[in-house]
Amino acid sequence: MSIEDKLKQLEEKKSKIKNLDPQAVEKQHEKGKLTARERIDLLVDPGTFEEFDPFVKTRSTYFGLDKKFIPADGVITGIGLVNGRRVALYSQDFTSLGGSLGEMHALKIVKMQELALKLGIPFIAMNDSGGARIQEGVDSLRGYGDIFLRNVRASGVIPQISVQLGPTAGGAVYSPALMDFIIMTEKATMYITGPNVVEAVTGEKVTHEQLGGGIVHNEKSGVAHFLAKDDEDAINTVKTLLSYLPDNYLQDPPIVETSDSPNRETPSILEIVPDEPNVPFDVKDVVKEVVDENSFFEVHEDFARNAVVGFARINGRTVGIVANQPVYLAGVLDINSSDKIARFIRFCDAFNIPLITFVDTPGYMPGTAQEHGGVIRHGAKILYAYSEATVPKITIIMRKAYGGAYIAMCSRHLGADVVFAFPQAEIAVMGADGAANIIFAKEINAAENPEEMRKKKIEEYREQFSNPYLAAERGYVDDVINPKDTRKAIAYMLDFLRSKHEEPILKKHGNIPL
Ligand code: HXC
């Protein structure tokens, strides 16, 4: 063969791999989904994608697999730039045997995982697959195991982002679950067993979407962190998310220039946060006022809405925001919000992202549902995560900070570097009503007019304890600030805390309550 013929052969081979079955592509598009390569084109900067292993094919001979042509063995893998940042990625091709994962398909993914880890660059997984390639039996199961192991090894070293763009069935859900963030389109599904098995085993009739659709996993299970309306929206979410993150745990997140002055005053917070302890307000209004203009990017928006977590920037630097949300369940801490907060804290701590905590919570949620569901075990995760975190930690007590929740929400006692309080802050074991009813029960019951006495005692307690000054006298609160100075105070402290260095205690690993 002459070199010309060899080049022609190479072209033919590559084009055969890239030219998918038009009917399968049409079916994919009809479902509102893009193909694996179209997705990569949307994600990476033009001309930057270098594909690895396009020629890889299955070694299996069972059920006629050796007679089938499966382009790229059903997964496109490679490296590229996303807004100039290096990433390693894979994108499963549902048009080729349902994107099912066999031995070689898995080894292609593993190669990318190992490359991402060696280079210290983010790993992006675009999933659209019928799961383990049934014809390859235990070899495909082994493939998943190999991927899971690398997911865990990379955890806390590089950001791992999973994008769910079609089905993910069976144990295949566990690679996304082991990664840092899951972005799901509304039509994507994730479940351990599909509707047929559910009906056979339990008799329950349920659709794919009801069982494990994007909305369900964003709102109910909390498995997914972001909901996207379609593939393009999901891929744009990856880009936005990446803009807040460093490439690996040894780096700081990128700095984004801003025209928003760190000294800008925030007087509207005085109007947003009501004086009365029981009047709700949207904590996101406070957050948006404090951070750089338009920089707040919420994570887990639809799950456990009584807490708010997300990334933002202050003076161009990424911060992690954790806040109680008074408009949902009065901002109480419960099982789901504890999981949400703790997981977010640990991600930020792993990747050098300072934490800003906004507090307004009446405490942990009472009741049998919570107690029997393990609110002790789940609530402990917040205490653990804050105590363990060595990144700069700044806390703003806006209003209520009662009981265990006061301690949990990054109090000085759990290692906050700076605690600010607003003048309307109430730092106490519990609210004035509950406290007065307990400690003045005898006086109230013995009074001629118990209701009048109750009111008097509540007022007495409020005067004495429902303020930030007792905590400030002890140094638990570093300063009581005018809310109009919130942004300025945080920005100044963040800048000072830049050099914070705290070595974690040397051990194999801790044992966070799970
Ligand atoms: C081999 C598969 C496949 C699989 C789909 N295909 N899933 N081939 N192994 N797991 C093939 C189909 O045979 C078909 O091939 C093509 O992909 C498209 O599939 P359709 O069924 O036509 O597509 P659709 O109607 O959109 O349905 C998608 C689906 C369904 C819901 C994902 O295919 C499905 O239920 N697949 C099986 C899901 C499953 O149970 N997987 C195993 C889970 S257990 P042709 O040639 O006709 O185009 C698992 C264990 C992992 O994953 C354990 C890790 C620890």
C-alpha cells in the first residue's frame, strides 16, 4: 500500500466511526436528544477536542457481538478546552447499541479518568446509556467496578461532573453518585431498577419519569444538583459550574475581574431582613445583595429548600454560600437540609473555596418523622463538616440562631474565623416564647391573669437574651455590624484570611456520620 492509500484507508476508517446509523440519529433527535459528538462540540472550544481510542472495539464474541460494528464501542472519549480550561471527558453514544457499557467501553472511560487524575484537571462524564452491555456479562460489570474505583480515587483531588442526558439504569447510577455534581435534563432518568422490575416485585405501576426523572431527582431524592431543560442547557450548566472551580485541590479557583466594588454598601439588607423574628424573608435576596453582581449560582436549588447553598464571587474570588432559608419551613434544619449543607461544605473545603454562612434558623426540626429518620445522624454531618473544614469560614448571624442550630451553622465554636451579627440577631437556647413558658411556668400558672403574665415574661426574656450582645460579650461574636456594611466587612475579611493555613490532623480519614 502506498502512503496515499494508507491515508485514504485512515480517512475511511475514521469516517466510518463518525458516520452513525442515520435512522438511529433521527430517533435520538426525535427524543429531543443530541448525539454524543454534537454534545462534545457544544461543550468544548472549537478545534480543541482530541479524541482518544476511536478504533477500540469489543473483544466479546457472544450473541454475535463480533459481527456487529459498534462505532467507538459506544463512547467517545478525549480531552479538550472548555472556555480555555483543560478537561478530560467521555460522551456515551446511545445510537450505538444503546450506549451500553462493555469491557472496552469501560476501559476507554478508565483511561480518561486516569489521565484527568494525573494531570489534575476536571473530569466530565456525559451519560446516555442502557447500562451494562448485557451480551458482555461479567466483563461489563467489572468495567463499572473499575470506573467506580477511579471515581473514588479522584474524589477531592479533581472536580468530577456527571451530566445525565438519557437513561442511567442499574448499578450504572453509582458512578454519577460518586462524583461531585450531577446535572440532569428533565427527560433523563436514573434508577436502580426500571418500571418493569418495580411492577414485578412490588406491584407498583410507575413511569420512567415518575420513578427517576430529572425533576424527581432534583426535588425529592436530592441525587441531582441541577435540572436542565435540554442537552444544551445541561452543557451550559457545566460551563458555568466550571467557572467557579479550580482544576484540582492544590489550586485556588480562578479569579474573575469585576467592576463591583468590595466597598459597596448594602443598605437594602436593612429592608430585606425584618426585625420581627417570625416574619419570613428570602435569604437569596440578602446573598445576591452581598456578592458580586449576578455571580450567585445556586446548587441543589430544588432540594431541601429550607437551606440554600451555592457558589458566588466576592471581589472576583469564588466563595461557597450556605444559608438558612426563612421562606421555607422558617429555615429549620432537618434531615435533607443537613445532607445538602454538609455535602456542599465538604466540596468547598476540598477545593479551597472559602465558606460564607448566613444564619437565621429556629433550630432542628422536631417530630417523630425526623427523629426516626435519623435527624441526629444527619444533623451531625453539618457539625462534622464545618469542624473539619480548614478553608476560611465567615459567619453572619442575621436574626434567629437558636440552640443546636446556632452551634451547627458555623459558630465560633466549630471554628469560624470571623462571626458577625446584625443588631436584630437573637442568639439563645430557644425563642423567647418557648423559653419563657418553660422557665417561668410556675409564675405564669400561679398568676391571676396567666396570659398577661406569659406576655410579660416573654418580653422580659426577649429583653435579656434575644440579642447579639451576650454572645459578643463572650467573644463568640466578633462584631455586631450595621447590615449596610455586610459586603464590605466580608470582602475585607476574605482578603485578610487569604493566607489562612491550617493543617488537618494527620490520620487515615475521619468517620463522618453517614
Ligand atoms: C445491550 C442494549 C442495552 C444493554 C439497550 N440496548 N440497553 N444493549 N445492553 N443494557 C440496545 C437495545 O437492544 C437497542 O438495540 C438499542 O440499545 C436501543 O435500545 P431501545 O430499547 O430501542 O431504546 P429505548 O426504547 O429508548 O429504551 C432505552 C432503555 C432500554 C430504557 C435504556 O433499552 C432498556 O431498558 N435497556 C435495558 C436497561 C437495563 O436493564 N440495563 C441493565 C441494567 S443493570 P438495537 O440493536 O435494537 O438498536 C446494570 C448493572 C450495572 O447496568 C452494575 C454496576 C454495578
